[in-house]
Amino acid sequence: MKYRDFKKLVDLSREAICAEIFAENRATIKVKKQAVAVRNLVKIFDATLALSNARGFHAMSLRDVGKATGLSMGALYSYFSGKEGLLDMIQDQGARIVSRVLSDQIDAKEPPSGRLRQAVRAHLYLSESLQPWFYFSYMEARYLDRERQRKAIAGEIYTEGLYGGIIEEGMADGSFASMDAALAAAAVKALLQDWYLKRWKYSSRGVTVEGYSAFLIDFLEAYLTRGGEKRAGKKRDGGKRNGPDRRRGIRARG
């Protein structure tokens, strides 16, 4: 699937996302006209992500958001009770979108190798569409209180578990080599994160999201179909080196 096809299938416009947020929080949002609420929520979230990704959410104030959006403090409090309420709206909606899109884009009838390709592509295309949110979520996790950190960790575990489950099924049916599925899934997650955390690097090299997706799928399939066999070979000699070979190994890691 091409990125343009993904965007046609999945509506990730800011207006659609804010309409969902309005629906989810209708009981607490004091503005009752949906058109007005959605328009202002788009302004609020755009400003929050831009300010936070420039200076950090912890250093941003609601007054900064008001200046950026042209909304008064009273108007802002019509949508949430405070800065933490705004954070919860952003994080909760992002988590819902990730879960829904990944579930929708992975066909359970496909074999593990097919589902792995679908999962990798969907995650990369999703983070391409919502890069400011993905970047925000990763960078701000360290400043969250314990409960919000717990929710962030749960999101990390969810995505790693998704890839780990696919890898385990591939090992079971013989399409993937035997390996530590949890470690492999963690590596997949790290490679997916690199796309939205270091966009400057890939932009400077002219790498598109489709190009990175194709590379990553080929890279993972090469490892998953043969990597475990290489690892098993190391186990047979205990992973030890003697004499000059061992010294070379030490230098290589330095």
C-alpha cells in the first residue's frame, strides 16, 4: 500500500480527530456547538504540540496557548480543567487512534509475514501523518507523573506485544527462525521510533516514508528468516572466543 492510499482509507485530518475528542469529552466540554468546539480544539492542539515540541510541555503555560490561539483563559477552560486535562485529552486520543488504526490495517487472515508487513507499514504511515503527536508523546514521557507514565508504558507494551505476537506465530509455523520474540519486537519498535524522532536525518537523505517502510520490511524479513539460525550457531560454541579471535571481538565492540 502506498502512503497516499493509506491517507484515503484513514481519515487523520485534525478536524476528524478533534471531532472524536469532542464526542469523547462531550460531558465535560462546556461549548455545546460542535463546529465551534472542533474549530477551537484544532487551534488548541496545534498550538500545544508546536509549543511543546519547541520548548517542552512542562515549560509551556496555558497562557502561552491562549496567546498562540487568540483564545482567552476563560475560553480555554471551557474545554478542559487545566493543563493536565489538556495533556490527558491529547494522550488519550492518540492512544485510541494508534490502537484503532493498527487493528483495522492488519488482516487476521494473512500469514505472519503478511501481517508483519501490514503492521510496519501502518505504524510508519500513521506516525508520518501524526508526527507532531508521536514526537510529543515520546519526548514528554519522562516528565509525566507516575500514573500517566504507567499509561505511556502500557502503550509501549501494546505495540511491542503486537509485533511480538506476530513474530511468535511466525516461529510456530516455521516462517520465521527461532529467536527471542520479545527482544525482536523491542528492536522493531526502536526502528519505528527512529522515523518520527529523527525526521531531519531521513529528510536530508531524501528518504520517504515509503522508502523507509520498504527498507525496514526487507531488513526485518532478512533477520527473522535467517537471524535466529545465526544466533543458534553462536549458542553452539557458547558465544566464546579464544586467543586472537576473542581479542578481535573485544576491539570490534569498542
